[in-house]
Amino acid sequence: MSAIDWLSDSVAGPRVLPGQGGRSDVSTNALPEKISVEPLGGSVPDAVGLLSPTVSGLPADLWRSSTSGDIARRFRADRIDILPAVQDLLYLLLLAELDPPSDSGPKPNLLLARIDTLLALGALEQADSLLSQVAHTDPQVFRRAFDISLLLHTENKTCTLLRATPGLTPTFPARIFCLARGGDWDAAALTLETARALGFISEAQDALLARFLEPDVAQGSKPLAIPTHPSPLEFRIHEAIGESMPTTKLPRAFAHADLHTNTGWKAQIQAAERLVKTGAVDPNKLLGLYTERRPAASGGVWDRVAAIQAFEKALQSGDGSAVSATLRAAWRAMESVEIEVAFAQLFAEQIGNIELPASQRGLAFRIGLLSRDYVDVATQTDIGPTEKLLADVALGRPGQTISGNQLEAAIQEGFRTIGIPVRLQSLTSEGRMGEAILRAMELFENGARGDLDELSDALIFLRSVGLEDIARRAALQLLILERRG
């Protein structure tokens, strides 16, 4: 079962006409029933990826001793509000090209779990690239490809594929939509009449599709009721008839629909902020939106726009006083939407090249530690005693003195010990290393919420299996961003 409950019902199974009933128990001939045949060999969908082992740094046999079902269940755990470093590791596992589990076959069970996880994160372009490597003849693969194309406004390609693939049986709403998108409005109208006569669409679908095909139907009528849980197909048709839905309360993947230039500037910014938070969109996209024009008002998103514009202007001037005067407001703006790490990726290097007053150096140091150059930042000599532990963590050292703060002490323990923690030994001894990494990510999340023993074990394990960079960055982010509870 998919963890994504908002997918469009775009591909249908065998239809039973009203009054026909189900399958009969009476045999019509003496021949054996049709046997499904799967080809031996060939590509296995679960093996596809965007990052080769030489790029990802992961061993190709990471899933060697696991079952596709076990891995899929761990992928489908709720991991939306996690620290960016742990999120990076999740993306690495989702996009890596790895040998499939031994039980994988022609059915893309693990691939679908990876796609569903990407959809939950809002990473549509990454999911689309992954799906482009497999045939879309499997209905569940096509279903996801179809919805991704709807939200990215590239539905023409999947509508063309739907018409060209006899094995895919579209539902009536999908068929009507694709016929209309292809310009065959008469066929679309006839198909709607047929679906209506046979009872294959609901009253709500009938009303929506009728307005889509015949705009005059809506003249003088009230707007249609907004579905509580719209599918991407319903969302796009509502958009086409001029009754667009706000995406702020819809699943994150729908935010992509607001990134198009025909959407209001405020909606584009809010959508980009949601997607940057989960790593689905490059922070430069958001920066471009922040600096596109002058704020239209004040409060909320407009305060963030004003703060970033003032800070970037000060940064470009090279004036340390101007940067100092705008840095904290820009940082607080990013804190309000929890995209501080994206801010650090964009500006840390430039901030490091500016001579700031002493009052701002501590904040600048922390911003630098949230960037990819955290090791270089940690080696600077003019840090105060309050930054000493952060520098030690950035350099992979536990520090000479155990902190009196429980969180800091748990992180120090994670950098003091090497080996496989007891709670992860069974997975690693069975060769289920990929599952062990996913389990360590869960331990880290539990640790961030207060289970400090699990936090220490997660860091110990990540460092012991060669994921030192992830361990250091995750620990720094937990200390600096204080994402707890």
C-alpha cells in the first residue's frame, strides 16, 4: 500500500458494468486459466538510481541481505521535520544506484517506496528523474509519473504515453482530461457522456469535468466545493476552470504548482520556503524570489523579504557595519521558517570575508559551522569559550571536559566512542547495513526529541560506518538550531 493517499486515481483495473456482478464460478471451457509470465533477467526497477556508487560513496551491496519490504517500510517512516544533515543522508539513500535486494523482481516495490518518500518531501523533480529510468507500463509507476507531471505542468508527455500504452487503462477522468489537453474536445465530451450514462463517475466528478469542458456551464453558478483531500488531477482541473486551491494546507508536493510565473509572488515565495526546508528545491531559487522586487506590504513573508534584501545589499557593499546592522534580522527571518542551513549555504562564505564587530562574530561563527566549510570555520583561532565545544564537534573531537549540559554531553559521548552500538549489532551482523543506517537515522530523530542514549548511539554508529561528515553536521545543527521537542 502506498503511504501517499492523495495520488490521482488515473489508471483503472478491469471494469464491471453495473448489474453484471463479479466473476462467475461456472467454468466456460476446459482450458487452464491464463498464466502470467515474467521474463527472466533484464533490468530490475528497484536497482535504478541517479547517483552511482562512485558518486554516492555507498557500497553497491548496501541492501544485500535485506528484503525489499523491510527497506520500504523504513523509507516510508514519517521523516519530514528532520535536520538538514539527516535529510541529506536520506536523499543519498533514496537516489543512490544500488544492487537490489535479493527478493526484488520485475515489480518495483522498493522503487515505489523511494518515490513515495520523495513525494512526501516534495522532491518532484528528483522523483521524476528516478522514474524516467524505468518503463511506465506498470500502473503504479504510471500513476506517480502522471501526478508528478500534473504538479510540474508537464502533463502532455504523460497523456501522450497514456494514449500510446495499451496496457494502461485510464480512468474516465484521466481519459477526459488527456483528450482535452490533446485538443480533442469532442471526444472528451463524448467520453464524459459515456461515463455519466454508465455510472462510472461521481456527481462531484461530473460537475467538475463538465465545467472543464464547457466553461459556459459555470456562468452564474457558485464555485464548486473544494475537496478535503484533492488529488493532483482534481487540483489541476480546478485550476483550469479558474477555481484554484491554495496549496499552503495541501501536501508539500502541491507547492510546486505555485512556483510557476502565473502565480502571485507571495505564493511563490511561500511555496519555495516549504520546499527548501525539505531540500526539495535549491536555496538559490528562493533567493531569486526574495530579491525579485520590493516588498508589497509588511508582516509575515514581506518582513522576510525586506530582511533578506537589506542584508544582501549590505553584503554586496562590503561594509562591516551595514552587514552587522542587518545580519541578525535576516537570521531571525530564516529561523521563523526553519531554513537557517539554506541561508548558511548561500551566505556563510561571504559573511566570513567581512570584518564584523565582536557582538556579531559569535552568530557569524555559528552560521559558518552550518555551511559545507564547517571544518575550515572551526579552525579559526579567535573563538571564545562558548564556541569551543562547537569547534570540537566540527573537528570530530569530543572535547577535554564533559559538559554539564545533557544534550552536549550526549553528543560528546557520540564522538568519544567507536564501534557498533548494541541496538544496531543484529542488523549489521546480518549484513543489513542499509537498514542499519535507516535505523540510525530514526535513533537520531528520537535523540533530538530527548532520548539522549539513542542520540549517542546514532552518532557512534554513523561515525563507525564512515558517515563522519553526516554525524558532525547533524550534531552541529542540533546544537546550533536547537530543534528539540
